[in-house]
Amino acid sequence: MLGKISPVKIYPNFYSDRYKIRKDHKEKKFSGIYLFLNNANYLKMYVGQSKNILGRMNNYLNHSYLKERKNKQPFPKALLKHGTDNFTLIIIEYVPINLLDVREIFWIALLQPYYNILKGGKQTDKEYFHTEETKTRLRARAKGKVLSPRTKALISVSTSGSRNPFFGLTHTKETLSRMSLANSAGNVIISNEFKEWLFSVSSVKLLARWLDSTSFTISKVIKDSSLFRGGWYFSRYPFTAGASPKFITNLRRNWWSKSNRNYQKNKR
């Protein structure tokens, strides 16, 4: 798709090239269509329009502006997540203001950019939230996607050291408390796919260790009441009132190890 573009300007590093962007557009108000590429994954794009491209780019370089819009639009959230230095800016074309809507709709239809949730035109500036149907489709599209070694390497580089959004920061007491709760002691009930209580373990953290998983994943499975690895439900309470476990205490670990080995074998 990108081969169909004959760009006017290309800025490989949006943040590092900010002075050049300002120099190229400071003489007058340029109106046009622009494209952002996520350098870690070129399939993730965003197409936008602006009556004043320099003004819009200055907004995207403004951390407060991005934070204000991160829960309303996917692209500002992506800039905050990945960093402005991990995006390439392409000015696709300069066009008169009266043609902006038409040209934006054309380029969105052609490129099908990942971060655009609307078809373009005047509706783009309105606050928008995903419908439940759209969320379901996005989850289905992302499920099972395997990243290439190159993409994994780029992601690793882009989030290491000072580029990591958590670099130099520490968790608040409230966050530490929530993390502790996620790993907390307290029975976790393991049930089979028929929601029959098999046995219990004493904490999320212990269960995660047995499964070679994470406390976050286990907590999410509990919260969503979803099947883990296609075979087990985790919950704080039994699904059936008055139910009792099928296995006694000294069989729990042996049973689980055997079941998990069978899962890993079938997976291969």
C-alpha cells in the first residue's frame, strides 16, 4: 500500500526531526494530509488532515495534549505508549482546505490505517469510542498474531533504557497495594471445562508459578471467567453452591503437573 504514495516530505524520526518540520512549515500555514508510521510495525499507520500542519504537529509533540486525548482517540494513546521518536511522519500531499475531507477519506479507504477508527472527513474531530462489536472484532484480529523476530527486536529496543515509559519512575503505594492484591494469598479454585471443582491452591502467585505463567494473566482469567489454555477455569468461589473438590490435598500437585505436561505435549 505504501508504494502507492508519492510523499511530499518524509521525517523518519518524528521527535528528532521536529526542528526540521518546523523549519519546513513556518513560512505559511500548510494544509494537507499526513501519515504516521509506527517504526516497530509499519502495518500500524494513522492518516490525518489539518488546516495547519505545523500547528497539528506541535500538538502531537505536546505531552499534555496527548494525555488529554489518550482515552478518546487511539493515535494519541499510541504516541504516548511508543514515544514520538518511534514514529515516522510522512506528508502525503498539500491540498486546499476545501479538499481536505475528500482527500482524507480517499487515503483512509486506500491504506486502511490501523489507528483510524472512522472513515475520515469532518467526523474525525468528534469524540469517539469503540462499540462492543468493534472491540470484539479488534480482539479477534489480535488473537493468535505472532510477531516476527525483527519486530520483537524493534519493540525491545524501543522500550529499553530511557525509552521505557517507566524509566526513572517508581510505583506509588496504591499501585504496590494493587499488585500485592493481584498476587495475594486466598484460595483460587481450579475447575475443569464443565466448571466442576477439581482442587484449590493457596494463592494466585503459587498457581502462576506452577503454570509457568504470570499473576497478571491468572488474575485476568479469574476476572473474565474465561477458560485458561482451553481446559481450566479459575475462580475465587465454586461455580456450584455446596460443591466440593474432587481431589484431596496430596494429589493436587501431581495431578496438575501431569495435566500441564499433557497440554504442552498437545500444543507441540
